[in-house]
Amino acid sequence: MTGVRENRFGRVRARMQEVGVEALLLSLGADLPWLSGYDAMPLERLTMLVVPADGRATLVVPRLEAPRVEEDPAFTVRPWEEGDDPVAIVAGLVGSRRSLAVSDRTWATFVIALQGAIPGASWIPSSGVVGPLRAVKEPAEIEALAAASAGADRVAAQLLSGDIPLIGRTEREVSDDISRRLIAEGHQKVNFAIVGSGPNAASPHHHPAGRVIGRRESVVCDFGGTMGGYCSDITRTVWTGPPDEEEVEAYSLLQHAQAVGVAAARVGVRCCDVDGATREVIEAGGLGRAFIHRTGHGIGLEEHEDPYISPANREVMVPGHAFSVEPGVYFAGRFGIRIEDIVVATEHGPRVLNSVSHDLTVLDV
């Protein structure tokens, strides 16, 4: 990983020069482990990697956390003791530099303290520096995403085959079952396991609870976790009995829209135009008002990251962009449907990392 890390530091410094940032300050969030290999715990004790555009990087870390840091030639480790002022240490490393970028997820208490300790500085989120670099996945990252997606696929295949009982179980019980299966299929962590049945399926981020799943209902199952540091994310919708004509037509339309969105996700195409491709199909089918979210989001070390497949994002796709394509339609108080795959833009066209069937599936379990 040393060569990879040195390359990343070089790219980050080049990007800092490009956007006029003199020092990059990374704390909580995925930018820090992506660059340094160290994933900071969300503590009240400050951890911060200080990366000058013109000097050596230093990782300021609480002494009790220092044993977890894998030392690297790309940066110096600076442990701080209880009673030290870590904000003052960071300010000293920043020195006279005043054009700064700070992690998007740095706690506000530390940002405010740093602003007081470094007067006259201008600040931008670190995503303006690191985001475009992390969005373009390296080959090893793509294969890590593919492995995580394959693990999620195996759970989705169990769902579609009827191996995961639905009828008569609560949404929470099914969610817990899916979570256990993700771990069994190689994930180290479950990030989410949404199970929305019947009217709850109309809530895209429904929190599974005590509702008992009945017959002849749509059940939206959206789940993913982390394997080898990289995330999976897949959604399939099934029915616990024959759907009515309206549901069949809505599913057929959504299935077509999702396929059109995947096909549109090509190098050189703007993210907003991929979103537009799915949206156009759904609107032409008369269900535009039922599609209430963007088409997708980037994925990598985080479940949601750049690039976002939304009407507002005019960014052009390049090889290595990895993202979801997940249109959905939702009818409040009645039912909802969503289909999601992870896709990577390549020079040879979209590479779909999920292979589980999109066919309308009716289960009697």
C-alpha cells in the first residue's frame, strides 16, 4: 500500500495547487483512511492529518490511539498527551498558511476552535480537494467493490429464491435475517438493511420495525455493508402474492427505466443526463410525480459519496466512477418499488457489479 499511498499524496498535493489550498486538514470521514490508511474513531479527542501543499504531512493523534496507526513514510505521527492542546498543535503545523480545507465531517467544536486558533484563514470543505480524486476508483478499489457486491448478490439471490421467509414475520426480523446473511457472506459490517412492506414500502428510507408482513404486498429490501473497507448496496422488490395490474405496470416501467439508466451511464455522459434518462422513462409512463429522489449516488469507502446521479450534477463521467442506479416509484399509504444495482463507468461501457435477476418475483413465504 505504500506506493499507492504515496501516489495518492502526490495527487492530493497537485489538486491542492490546482484549487489554491495551502493546507489540508483531515479528521473524521473517509478522506483520512483513503489517504493515510488510518480510520479515526469518532472521539471527543481530536485526530487530524495536516497536509501542507509544500511540506511533509503530520498525523496528530491522541496518545492512546497511536498504537492503532500503521506508520508510513508519507507522514509523521505526532501523538498528543492528555493535558495537551491538540488544536494548538494543529495550528502550529499550519503555520502561516491561510488557505485551508477541512474534512466535511469534522466536528463543529473543532472547526470553531481551529478558526479561533488560525485567524484570518479561509476555509473550504475537503471534498473540494479529495472528493474528485476518491470518486475515480483505482483498479484494486473496483475489484473490492465487485467483491462486496458479489456478497450482497448472494443474499439477494436467497431473498428471490424464497430462502428468507417474509409472510408473518416483522420487518425488523427480516432486516435482522438479511444482516446476519451479509455477515455470513463475508461483510465485516452491515451498514443498513431496509425492509419496507405494504404501505411502508412507499417510504424510501423506511426504518424496519414491528409491522408484520402480510400477503399480496410489495416488499422493498435495500441492504448493504462493508467488505474489505468497501461498500455494497443493492435493492430488490418482491411481492408476497400476485400483484394487481397497477403494480405490474409500475414495476415493468421501473424495470425499463433502471435498464435505460444503466445503459446511459457511459464515459463522457453527464451525471444529470443519466438521471434524466431514467426520469424521462418514468415521466413518459405517467409516474413522474412518484419518483421522488435522484437516480443514484457514488459508492466506495462510504455508502454515499461522489459522484451523485442527480438532476443538478453536471459532472461528466470518467473511467472509474462507481455509483448506484436506483430509480423508484412510491405511492403513499399503498406501495412502493425500487430496483438498484452498482455500476462502474469504463472505457468499454457500463460494468454492472450486481447480477441478481430484475424479473418481477412473487413469493409465497
